[in-house]
Amino acid sequence: MAGPTCSPYKDGDAALPGRPAPAAAAQGPPAAAGGLPPALPSRGSRAGAGLRSLPAPAAPRGRHFSPLPSIPARAALFQVSDPIRLQGRISFWWGSSAKTAAMPVTVTRTTVTTTMSSSSGLGSPTIVGSPRVLTQPLGLLRLLQLVSTCVAFSLVASVGAWTGPMGNWSMFTWCFCFSVTLIILIVELGGLQVRFPLSWRNFPITYACYAALFCLSSSIIYPTTYVQFLSHGRSRDHAIAATAFSCIACLAYATEVAWTRARPGEITGYMATVPGLLKVLETFVACVIFAFISDPALYQNQSALEWCVAVYSICFILAAVAILLNLGDCTNVLPISFPTFLSGLALISVLAYATALVLWPLYQFDQKYGGQPRRQMDPVCGRSHVHYVCFWDRRLAVAILTGINLLAYLADLVYSARLVFVRV
């Protein structure tokens, strides 16, 4: 079958620079009517077959060589009936091309870009708007997330084992994660990523990181503040099973984050990078702090403690703004560049949390400033209460979470300085 022939020469090209032009005799026979060379009789039994053959090319003289035959002559190559002459013709062309290897050749490369989803998992290509998306590794993982959260809240709801603030939080976590995971699966099955109101490069991994933290908190809070106070029976068994499925969901969401996070040198959405994931951790920890300091008696009438609450609130708002700007693809609305905003945010948060890490324990656990250094000094902590965390435990939890967030902001500051932003 005939195919295109690539050569550094075009029709009518001269010889190599510094060499004389080829002899006229080497130009090959003149083309016959129709653009084909004159027919020659073939050998042997093929003499009367009516097929056309080409004469053997003239040998180059000295340092001279013939340019490639014209386009009609090239087309005639594939009509040759004599395999020996065909082989000789190809050999001659090959030899002529080898002599022109030193000429500069411009190569045009066509790059075919295959769209890969940042949430495809293990580098598998995206299958848009097809049920086959559920057979991909990430699709199977999301089905596991969907089933685990559904079973968790169904077990608890069937026996009504979710009263009190901690039970309400756990129930909300499982229902929320189930609902958003279902929405993501519907969007991918229908190929509706383009119509989704938020950036699809940033939304799935942002949600997966939040869901992993939510399920982790429920897997810890629910059994420690609720399940252990239940009497043995059907309700307790259902609550224990729900805790197990919550742990499975947490591992599934954490696996999705590990699969879809950005790799070094990869161009991706900001939320898939380490600083983006740290922003999720920072806002989540701040929300947990707000839950522990929900009673104003923990910080009222102490200006230092009120400053700490202001630090938690301001840093949370700034980090939430950074996340929302990325989810909405509107980072260009800032009066300053987005990298500058991120670096300034991280630096301010580190300094503010450093002061909170000093002031909060000092005014909560030092007797000179009205604190309680030991748990036994809080009379409420000496009694077991269902669905309740005493003040001393809350103070300790806030101090620990403040240190965790300070480390997160320090890592955010370091990693933000190493990011390279590409305008697309």
C-alpha cells in the first residue's frame, strides 16, 4: 500500500551547498503523458502483462548525485511489477537521502493532549458521562464512601442513638458526607463537570479532605462521649457498628486525598497542593476550637483570652476566603497577587497563633492568672456526664488544637514559598 515519503528535499531542490549541480543525464527519464515515466517491457513471463516498469536509475558521477524524482515518478514506484527493480529503486533513494543527512531539517511536532482528570486516581484516564466511571479505582472508592456513610447514619437513626450535641454532630457528619459524595458521583456519571458552579479541579479533593477530617472526628467523639454511656443492648451494638463504618469512610476519604493530591512538578489546582490541603486542616481545626469555646464563660472578662478568640476567628476567616477564591476560580479579584496574599496570610497567622499559644495556657492553667492547673480543681470534671465535656477538658483541648494549628500554619508558610504559580 502506498504511503507518504519523507525527504529533506522538495521537488526541484538543488544539490548540497558546495557541490556542483547534478548532471542532466541523472535527472531520470522524462515523464510521459499523465505524469508517469515511459513504460518498459518487463522480464520473463510478465512481458505481455501490460504493467509499467521504471528503468534503473543512472549511477551518480563522482561527487554528483540526482535529486529525488518528481511526485508522479514517486507514485509510479508503487506500480512497478519487477521486485528486483523496485528494490533497486528504493536502495537508490535511501542512498540519496543518506547523503543529505547533514542538511538542516525543520521538524514540526504535533502534540496530542489527552485530558486527564485530577481526581481520576492512579493516573487512569477520565471517562466522562459513562457508567464505566464507577469501575475505575476512584469510582469504586467513592462507592465505598457512599455505602459506609449511608450504613453509619442508618444504623444510628434506626435506634435513635444520636441525642445530644456530640450525637448530633456525628449524625450531621455522616449525612453530609453521604449527600455530597452522591452529588459528585451524579456529576461524574452525567459528565456535568463543566456546568458545576465550582472549580472541578479544586472541589473534589477539597471535599475529600474535609470529609476525612469530619469522619475522623466522629469516629473519635461519638464512641468516647456517647457510646460508652449506653447500656448493653441493641442501641449500643448499632452505635458500635456505626463507629466502625465511620472509620472505614474516614480511610476511604483519606485514600482519595492521597491518590488525587498534586505531585512535585505537576500543574494542578491550588487545593490539591500541600498548602491547599493545609488550608483545609487549618479551617477544620478552627471549627473544632469554636465548638469547644462555645460557652463564653471560658474567655469572658479576660482580655488576653478574648484576644485568643479573635485570633482564631480572624485566621479562620482569612483561610476560608482563600479556599473560596480557589473554589470559585476568582483569585484575580484580589487587589494584590494571589501568591502575595497567601504568603501574607500564612505569616500573619503564624505570628497571631504564636501569641495565642502562649496566652491561652497561661491564663487557663496558671493560678496567678486565675487558671486551674489540675483537672481535679474543676468539680464538674469529677462526675461523669453523658454528652458533656467539662470546662477543664475544653481548655486543654483548645490549647492542644492551638499548637496543632500553629504547626499547620508554619508548614503552610514554608510550602507556599516553594510553590510556582502558572497563569492559565
